[in-house]
Amino acid sequence: AQSVTQPDIHITVSEGASLELRCNYSYGATPYLFWYVQSPGQGLQLLLKYFSGDTLVQGIKGFEAEFKRSQSSFNLRKPSVHWSDAAEYFCAVGTNTGGFKTIFGAGTRLFVKA
Amino acid sequence: GAVVSQHPSWVICKSGTSVKIECRSLDFQATTMFWYRQFPKQSLMLMATSNEGSKATYEQGVEKDKFLINHASLTLSTLTVTSAHPEDSSFYICSANDVAGLGKLFFGSGTQLSVL
């Protein structure tokens, strides 16, 4: 069965420090991979996605993610975190088996300290 | 950009009543809409997939008679929580799949349901 694992429930980083959020997936075929961000009181916003091609994907707000097939991972990175990045981040897998749907990970809450 | 409008954003109701939540794609057509439920500090859990003009596909463990889904047009899907109970209190969020863009999902802002 398809699944998405985000091992870190929450992470705290200092403003200006680099960030990496981990995501591992389980899916038999080539997945569509997404990172979403959810700020309090707002809907989810798509940060970036991977469908095919270059395994290093650039997204909005300075985020990037690298798809590593051998590790079944799609980790999200940012070189320098801003206080406004504090939010909940969801990794998701889009599967197209019997119809397209998206499966979300449990999310990682990012705290940014001054 | 594409917008999905979800209403109401919050609702409080008495136990035993029914509540309807609407999900509209405002500037694109959505043959498929998804309904998720999210408990505090947990990830979204897919409840059902709503396909325009056909019956919804429910995930295992989701009661079809409890959560009625109607997707009557390419821009509107509704979720009705029937005979709501306190354990139904949760955050419900919909998303819509843009027909023209495979894998591009747009999310509503969610509905916080509190059943007293």
C-alpha cells in the first residue's frame, strides 16, 4: 500500500539557519511528489512538486527538494529560514492507481526561533 | 491562480443535526474533488473521492451514510455530515483536481466543525 512518512513531528531552527525536512514514501510505481505548507488559519499551499525529469526541484519561497529514487525520499530544503516560514509542512504522494489521489504524510511542524 | 472556495469556514451545531459543507472551484473545472478530515496535530486523512456525476468513492472506515457527498457539477461538491455527534468535530478540507492539470491540486481553506 502507498504511504508517506515524515519522521519528524516538529523541528526548531534558528532564523537564518538551513533547513531540511525529511520525507519517505512507499509506492510501487513512479510517484508524483509534493510538498505543501499550511499556515495557521489558511489552506494548504503547494510549495513544489516532482513529476519527472530533473530530480532537484525548485519551488516557491526559496524551497527546493530532491527526489532520490534509491532512498524513496523527497526531502525539502531551504538554505536560510525566515521567521515567516514557521508553519506545518506536508509531504504528499500522488498516485495514479485506480484513479488519481493524493496521500499525505503526517506533517512536520516548523518552529523558527530568533 | 485557481481558487477553491469552501464554506462555511466554521460551524457549531447541536448533536443530532446535519451540517452541509460546500466546496467550489471558482475558475476551473474539477471532475474530481477530495474530502479530507484532519484531527489536531495530525495529517489530513482522505475521506472520499468525489467524481462529478457519479457516486463518491469512500476510503475504508469512512461511513457512507454518515458523510454524504454530492458532486452534481464540475464546480461544486458538497459534504453533509448527517446526525452529527461530538466525535465528528474536526477540521474538514476539500481539494479539487484541475481537469487541465494532472496532479495539480487546489485546496479549500477548510471547515472547522464543532458538535456540541
